[in-house]
Amino acid sequence: MLLLAQQSLGWQKKYRGMVRKIISLIFLFFLFFVYLHQRINIYVEAYKLNDAKNTLNKLVDKRDSLLYNFSQRVSLAKINEWVEANGFKFVKEDKILALNINNQKTQINKSKENVLASSFKRLFRLAGTSKALAQQQH
Amino acid sequence: MKDKGSNLRIYLVYFVFSLLFFSLSLRITYLQTVKRKDFLALAKSQHSKVITVKGERGRIFDRNNRVLATNIVVYSVYMDPKFVRNKKDTAEKLAKELGLRAKDILDKLSASKRFVWIKRKISPKEKERLAQLNLKGVYFLREYKRFYPQGALASHILGGVDIDNRGIEGVELFYDKFLRGKEGLVSVLKDSASRSLYTYPQVLYANRGLDLNLTIDIQLQYWVESCLKETIDKYSAHAGSVIVINPFTGEVLALANFPTYDPNHIGEASAREIRNRAIGDIFEPGSVFKIVTLVGSLDRKIFSLGDTIYCENGRFKIPGSILHDWKPYGELTYKEVFKKSSNIGVAKIASRLGATVLYSYIRRMGFGQKTGIDLPGEAKGILKDPRAWSNTSSYIIPIGQEIGVTVLQLAQAMCVVVNGGYLVKPHVCKEFRGSYGLRKEFRLNKRRVVPSGVSSMAKRILIEVVNDGTGKLAKIEGIVVGGKTGTAQKYDVEKGRYSPYAYRASFAGFIENDGKSFVICVSIDEPYRSHFGGVVAAPLFRKIAEKIVEYEEANKRIAAVR
């Protein structure tokens, strides 16, 4: 009986030891799994970040090429040439904006007139020189 | 016997394997301990690397924050010849897309280097087309390219940069260390295809260079440049320069030269076009230089305004030469001498001053030394020490011969007359702006050289020169205009005498309107049809002055609205 009890105790000890080992193995595996998971996550995030950066770069490229094209077409020299070609002049009086009075051939409709006038105002910062334009803006 | 033999074989196998394991263990221990650092570094280098990130160059604006220089992203193509399979085919495809010679690319590919540039700074469209070809061993590098949206406008002030974005001319060169961005470092992971993946935070942040605000008004600059070009075309002149400056602060509002160039393509511009003539070209000023004698004689009080000087009927013998007036004069009052620009009268006034005193006033007015403008390539002019002056020198230097000046020096001297007797340092930098609201403004640098009473008297005489003298064509109704014309014969170095055909027409003047003053200095080199300063340069001065007056009035109205 005593022998049987001793045998059972020894087996129990052995069993506990095995369980501990298995648990520690599982724990180690879990730790290793978490570590690997994190490493993979880093790469996944890196790829995502890289994609985002590439998208950003593409957008910046687009912005720059638009800026380049815009500047080529609407440089100060070009605006001034246009102003001179259309006979704009500084006037002494306020609230006057004359546009191609003598040139009857050129027909500019109202909406176009606004665009031209606002370009002119932007160029010379003449906001508020024309009462009519000021009302239209409001 | 048989057992013994088999036992021996077993022991032998056991021994061999033990030895093998032992040596392997030794090797592993060696690699893991002694060589640990090397292999760690190797592994790290294969998985990650530190790359440099270029800091963007600071932008340049005019005084009203209009962009004059900015950066755009472009691509540069490079190759690793090791990964190129079909070199000939690759070279041909690249040559076709980039407009290069296939042979040049092949030569580059034959080099033993692992990195060769194919073409720097191509457009995004070109890059897209090239990327679609999917060529092995061909890579792209994102770079910044300096871009000047206003083209050739203000090119001599802005200067330009080289392919590596380093300043080579103008403010780009002068303020290069402020404009240049600081390089940063970033640690990146590499995947199996050696592609860089941005993961780790930056080791060292790349800093953008400081933004620079110039004193230039680009609208004014446009008018100055177009008026100058008009005059150059009208008189088929060789070259020309104009400077518009605020006489009280020394702020250069416009500086134009002809011929000019586009800083976007500075590599294609010739040295003749790039030269900033307004600050670097030395010339004999002629009658414009008489303002020095005017200021000096007024300060020394050797003449009163009503005193008369006999002008020898246009022919005056001086040691070693004969002085002529462009028109024979008899008795002229002190004022009339300057109004009519009599060489003989001025020479007589200067001789009363004496060589040493005259020299001191020449220096005081800023001649013979650099003005200190913040632009590279400034010349200090030519001014001999009075001990080296000949007997003729003290008669001809006052009328602007035997002396070399720049247009900027003339403008600076005119500022002395206008601002109450201060020699101001001309400058083009208004302020620097950096991150976190950092601002650094230019400090006003001026020193008194003549009393304010003297400068205001000189100013009145110069106003009369325009109202009723040689500078009549510079007159604008309702505006205070003063100035001095100058027509100088050019010295022919080859023939060793003054050329009868080559002249330089100049006008240095000022306008005063509504409490604001502007000094405008104009110089036209070798004009044809006419060569007189009063005919060629004075009308150009008037055109620019009219534009300034109109512009200032418009600005005033805008300010009132705001």
C-alpha cells in the first residue's frame, strides 16, 4: 500500500514537472509568436507607410507640375503684357474701370469682364476701386 | 575478431563525428563570440540603412511676398550597371526617352562603378514614361529643382543655382548658407528587393533653408526692365542698367540690366548676359560726377549761389590738355555752371577746392570703395590716390574723367543729396524668415557725410537742372524731379584714346512725391542715333519715374481702402 502510495507520489511529481515544462514551452512559443507577430507588423506598417509616402510624393509631384504650368502661363510678365495689350491704365479717380472703350471689335461679356477685372485688381491690389464691382463681389 | 573490428569502426565513426561536432561547435562559438559584431553589422546593413534626406532650399519673395524663387520636385535617373542585363538595348531605350546619345550611356554603363548618373532633373512626365519601360538596374531619385516663376525678371538680383542647388550668382550665392537647407538622416528598412521602406523615425531632421524677402518690388522691376529694353531697342544700345533705390533706407526697389537671362536656364546664359553691370561694370561717369564738386563746394562755402565764373567761351587750356564745353559760355553763375553742365566752370570750382579736398569728398560720397551691397561681384571702381594725380587730374576728375564708377555708386551718391547728407548702404535683403516665426530684418546702415543744409541746397540746384537745364526731358509736371545728366566718351583701350563713336549716356536723379523719395540711376552703354544723357537716359528716367508715381498713388488708395 505504502509502495503504491510512493509510486503514485513520484508519478504526480513527474507529471507536475512535465506540465511545467509544457507550460513553459507554450509560454516560450507564445512569446516567440508575439515577437514574430510584432516583427511582421513592423514590415506591414512599413509597407503601408511607404505606400502612403509614395501617394504623397505623387500628389506633391502633381502639385509642383501644376504650379510650374500655372507659373509658365500666368507669370507677372504675362499678366503685365495682357494688361498693356488690353489698354489698362492707372486712373486718378476712384471707382472707374475702363475696358477697351476704343476697341469696338473685342466683345467681352459680363462674366468675363469680372474675371479680367479681378485679375487686374489682384495684380495692382485695387480692391474697392469700382463701386459696381464691389457690389457684385458682395 | 569480427566484434573487435566492428567496435573499432564504431569508435572511429564516433570519433570522426565527435570531431566534426566539436569543430562545428568551435566554429559556431567563434562566429557567435569573436565575429559577432561583424555579422551583426552585416545583417543590419542588409536589412536597414541610413540615407540622407536633402533639406529644401529656402524660397525667395519680393517685398510684397510675391514668389520669386521656389522649389519643385523633379527626378534624376541613375543606374547600377551590375543589374543591367542587356546594356545595348537599355542604352538605346534610355537615349530615346531622354534625348541623349546611346553611345554616351553605353560608356557610362561600361564603367566599373555601381552608381552612374544618366540624367539629372527630368520632369515627372519623363519619369513616368521611363518607369513604364521597367528597365532593370535603372532607378530614380527625387530631387528638388530651383524654379523661378517670374522667368527673367530680376534675374541679376536672384542669380541662380547649379545642378546641386548651390547658389552660383546673385542673392542665391550671397545668402547661400542661409537659403541652403540642412541635410537630415533617416533610417530605413530594406525589403528583399532592396526597396527602401521608411519606418524608423528620422535620426536627424532635415531643415528647410530660411525664406528670404527682398526689398525688390517685382511689379516695379517689371516696368523698369521693360522701359530699359524699350530704350535699348530704340537706340540700338550695347547694354544698359537701371537702379531704383529708396534714398533714406538704401533699399533697392529695382535693379535691371540689359542683356539679361532666365535663371531657370542659367547654364545656357553667356557671361555677357549674366554679368550684373549695375554693380560690376566700371565706367567713366562724365558730367553726372559733377554732383561731387557741387556738394564739396557747397560744404566748403567757397562760392555763393550768385557768384559768377568765367567759362572761357568754351575753350580752356589746362596742363597737358584743353577743356571744351559742349556749348561756348562766357560768364555763368555758380548755379548755372551745374544747370548748363559746363565742364570749364566745374573744373574751375574744383580747382578752388584743391585735389586733397576734392578727393575727400569723392570718398565721402562713396566712390573708390564698395558700397557693401549684398550681391556678389561688386566692383569698387577706380580712384587714384591724390598723390598719383597728374596736373590734369584735378581738372578732369571733377567732370567725371580719369575715374571709374559703377551705376550703384552713382545712385548711392545721389542718395546723399536726397536724404539729408547720409551715405546709406544699399541692400536687397529685407528680412529672413525661418521656422517657429523666426525673423531677422536688415539693420539700417548709414553715416552722415555732409550737413543736411548742404544736401538740401544741392538738391535745389539739381531740381533746377531738370526744370531749366540739361535734364529737361526728365521733367514731370506736378512732381519734384531733380538730377544730373552725363555723357561720357568711352576710352578705346586698343587705340589708347577716347573713342569718337562710343559713348555712355547716364542720368542720376530723384523724384519726390507725397513725402516719398526715390533715386533712379540710369546708364545706357553705347547708344546710337543719339548719345547724350539728356536725350537717351533722361526720358528713360522720366518713364520709370511716371510709373513709380502712378504705382505709389495706386498703393496709397489701396492702403486707404484697407
